[in-house]
Amino acid sequence: MRAKAKLYPKEAARLLREKPGVREAVTGATLHFERNRLKAYAEVPIEAWRERAKAVKDHVLSHLDRYLELAERRLRENGVQVHWAETPEDAHRVLREVVQRHGVKRAVKAKSMLTEELGVNPLLEALGVEVYETDLGEYLIQLLGEPPSHIVGPAIHLSLEEIQRLFHQRFGTPLDAPPEALAQVARNVLREAFLTAELGISGANFLVAETGTLALMENEGNIRLSTSLPRVHVAFVGIEKLLPRFSDLALFLPLTARAATGQRLATFVSLIQGPAKEGEEGPEEVHVVLVDNGRTTLLADPEAWETLRCLRCGACLNACPVYRQTGGHPYGYVYSGPIGAVLDPGLLSLEEAYPLPYASTLCGACLEACPVKIPIPKLLLTWRHRAVAEGLTPSWEKGAMRAFRKVMESPALYRLFSKGLRGLPLPQDLLPLLRAWTEGRGPLKPSPKPFHELWKEVERGG
Amino acid sequence: MRVALFITCLADQFYAEAGVAAVKLLRALGVEVDFPQGQTCCGQPAFNAGYWDEARPLAKRTLEVFEEAEYVVLPSGSCTSMVKNHYPELLPGNREALAMAEKTYELSQFLVRVLGVEKLGEGLKGRKVAYHHGCHALRELGVREEPLLLLQNAGAEVLPWEAGEECCGFGGLFSVKLPEVSLAMADRKLATLPKAEVLTSTDAGCLLHLAGRLGKKGENLRVAPLATLLWEAYAG
């Protein structure tokens, strides 16, 4: 996916101005997810779960080479064809080869953020393959030609009216068709696709190293169908998705479900152990593409590697009051919200993603929500510091910060500034900041006298 | 017991009454209060924006200004967290930073946890209060119950607020770097505001932002820093 993260400030403002409905839809949906998460966390010893999950992930990440080799061995023993993709182009090569060898005309896709990263849909379309996103939300945004706006709920920014309008134009359903009727229309289209597609594409929530098991969580049954009906299944798996032992799933499946949607467990959990054996039904060929795409660079980063613990549950998006105002689109890359703000600079480059770490008030709600305790506020600060060190911030801001330091380093200048605030013209560098403040909040009203002047009176009075 | 008041630049400029109230209250509770003259800003705006080279000298000079203090008390959760949590990160290996982190407290935190005071008086009897949990007080310092306890024990009714623990959208420079998002956040917060007589919080930044937004919407609610209400709790 082409990144437009640089445009975040403009795009966020534009969306708030031009599409106020998005804010309403996203706020409603995320608050709903958030309430459910809080309830689901409260039912279990969540602190112990989070600590344990963090420890397991840290262990895997610290021994990733070993676990990747073990996973590869087990996958091959299970009859799975394993491919390594350092870049999106590597992943494309694998997919192109599969498509051409099997003469694939139609593919069904399970929801996967990694395939967004890799640009799988554009590639398939270029190869003349008809692609169906089969998660209902993904299907909607595919029809609209939009990227997902949330990791778990890709279409949460849409209102019912927008979906009704879309289906009316596309399938001729009445403009007031109830959601059930719309879902039925989608179901009919997708059933046909499931039954006729030669290729199923998915991501994976986890890959268990000791058994070579792919674990996939979902609520609609479309992942089960996408990975079992077509003759060929290709799963794209980020190398950070490994778990050491099968028994780790006993923690990670319920923890991810509780964090993502507040469910105790996802409605469907598929554990895939390779292609169908003699007498079994299922795909003849299963491919696992282990994808790096910037992850080893992030892993080697002593200040940012913890980002790789991420389970892609979306809990931090739901908890984030900044994300809630706009949804994911203004962030301009696959991953949005708090995790996107710290993951995207690592996966892309800071230059491409530099405004994203500033898309936060550092309120800390993301850290409280995160099931694997990724220190997102600390990571945001780290990326901001790097942005400044690399000279990516605007020059007016650099000037303002230099002026700020000068004033605050000297009590005498500070007192002068204090007087200036009460009448004298303000330093030029601060003016754009002032305007940005007063437009929405009215003029700044300093106290008649600053406290440091009142102190003399208070001191005497005491 | 001797306390050095760190007024913080925002309260100094925009909520000077918080400083007056804090001094009166601490003295009334038998604490001697100093106001070190060299103090300016803790450096948080620069630190949070990534300008650590600009923040570091401000942190260092703040350490010097408060070196002699037995306790440092601030009418701000955010600046307290800057000193307590972020000075040691900004100045790794700096012993003075660790020492200052140990002795620095947000006002309500100091009253409850250090002085052991839970009831200041009954000066807020029947007052309907909306309390905004400043994010850094709440999530970085763990100050959740202290302000509520002090307000309620003084007779105030702290009204339930659906978005009471949500960020107001101030976020320091965030408020001017992403003003549209910042204002949308304030509007969400204020849309759920209960019918109170006064809106209060530990943090001047949040109050400035929320008061500005209320004013812009033509609403005439009293907005007062927590320190002011705590003094009223004591003095009636």
C-alpha cells in the first residue's frame, strides 16, 4: 500500500470538516468495543494474563531465528510449502507463481492487514484474478474502493445509510433495506465466490512453532471457508506472529478476543495443520509466506522493538480519543491509531510517517488497553525525538522551541515574557501557535497578575 | 514540614489563583511554604514534542532550583509526572533527577498520601462538581481517588461523567498542531458534561482548553483549578 502518512494533519482536519458522519460512526463503534473490552478484562486476572503474554512474546522475539527455523521445519513436515519474503516483491513472486501454475481466475480473501501492507489485491487484479474480500466489512470497503479504517472493524466508519446507498447502486436493493437483507445479498455473492474460487488467501493470528499450526480468529465463518474450500490456500504470516508452544494458544486466543471485541473467544477459531490428507476434504496445497517487510529492522531497534509484540487486536484504536474523532483513513497507511503511530515509522521510514507519532495527546489510554503492554506513549516520544533529531519538524516549530528554551532558561526573560503576555507584542515565532489556539477557543486570558507577582503579597499575608 | 511550591508556567500565567489557594491551604495545614524564585517551566512542552535538547537544560535548571526543598508540590498532574517519570528518562544516571522524583507530588496527592489528610472541611457542602481526570495525573501518577476523596469529604457532589476519564484533547502542543482534532475531542468531552456548578481538574492546560471551548460555545460554567476548590473546601 502506498503511504500517505505525511498528509495526516491535513487529512484529519479535512475529514472532520467534510465528513462529520465518520466521527459519529467511529466514536459509536469504538466506544462500544471499548466498553466490551473493559467488561471482558474485568472477568479475568487480566494483569497476570497481560504480563504472561508480554513475557511469551518477548521470549519469541528474543529467539526469533530459532523459532522461525523450527516453524519452517514443522510446516514442511506437515506438507506445507514455506516461502520467505523479505519484501512485498518477494511475496508477489510467490503469489504470481501460484496463480499462474494453477490458472487461478478467482480468489477469496480472508481479512488480513498484512495483505494490505503487501498490496495483494492490486497484484491479483493485475494478474487478471477476480478477488473477493469475504469479511463483510472488508467486502463493503472493497466495493467502495477504500482501505480499512480499523484493524478489526474495517468498515466502522460507514453509516447504515451509506451501506444502503452502496447496495442500492450495486445490487438494486431498496434504499431502506434492513441490515439483515443487505447481509443476505452479500452472503449470496460471497457463497458463489467461495464455491468457485481456486485460491484462498489469508493472514494468520498466530503460527505455533512446535507444531507448525496456523491459528485464525474470526466471527463470520468466512475465514474457515476461504481456507478450506479452494484447492489452494496461501497464508501470509508476519514473522512476529510466532508462538513457541501449542499450549500458548490457551492464553493468546482468549486474550486477543477479549482485547479486540470483548468476546471470551472468537466465534470461529481455525487451526490449520497443512493440506488435506488422503480421504480428507480441504485444500490440496497450502503455502505459508513468512513476511519480513521491515520487521527485522524494527527488531534490531533497541528503542522500538517492543512494537513487534502487537497482536493486531485494535484495542488501542478503540481506547484512543484521537483515533475516535477520525477513524483510520487520515493516518494514510495500513495501521492507524496509536499502534499505527509507532509501527508505521518502523515499517516505512520515519520520513514517510513522521506526523503520525504526533497524532496523540500522550493520554496513555492505549497502554492501559494493550493486551501485551506495548509502551506506546514512550514509543511515541521516542519517534518524536527522532523526528526532531532528523530535522523533519517544521521550521516555525523549531524556531518556537528555541525561543521557548531561551525564555524559560532565564527567570528574567520569563518575567519579561509574562509582562508581554499582558500587553506587549508577542514573539513572532509564537504567532501561528497563538492563532491555532484562539480560533477554536477564543482569546487567551491570562490571570490579571501572574502568581510569581502575587507571591510577594501572599508571603506577607502568611 | 517545608514545601517548595512549583507553580508551573501555565498555572503561573493563567490560573494564578491556584497558587494562592495552594499556599493558603498548605499553611493552614501547618506546612511552611517556599516559592523558589528561579523557577520557570519544567520543560514538558519541549520534551513531549521531541525537542529533548531544548527540554534537558530546563530540567537541569529545575533540579537546581528545587535542590534544597524537602518536598516539591505542584498544582498540576502533568508537570508532576514530567518531573517524577520523565526527568529520570531525560537525564539518565542523574542522581538529582531521581532525588527530585522522590520528593515531588501533585497537590491532592501530597495532601492525601504525604500529609494523610482526607477531610479539609465542609466548605463544598451541596456543591455539584464535574471533575475532569487529567490524563497524566490519572494514568502516569495514578491519582484517581485523591481529588474525589477531598472534594466529596468536603460535602461536594462529584457528578458521574461518562467521559470523565477521557482525554479532553489539550495535549500541550497537540492543541495547536492538530487543532481540529483537539477541538473535536473537547466537544466530545463537553457533550457528556453533567449539569454542574463548577468544572475542575488538577491541570491548568486542560482547564484552559475546556474553558476556552465552553466560552466559544457561549456557555457560562465556572471553571476552577482543583487547588482553588480545595481551599474553598477548607475555608468555606
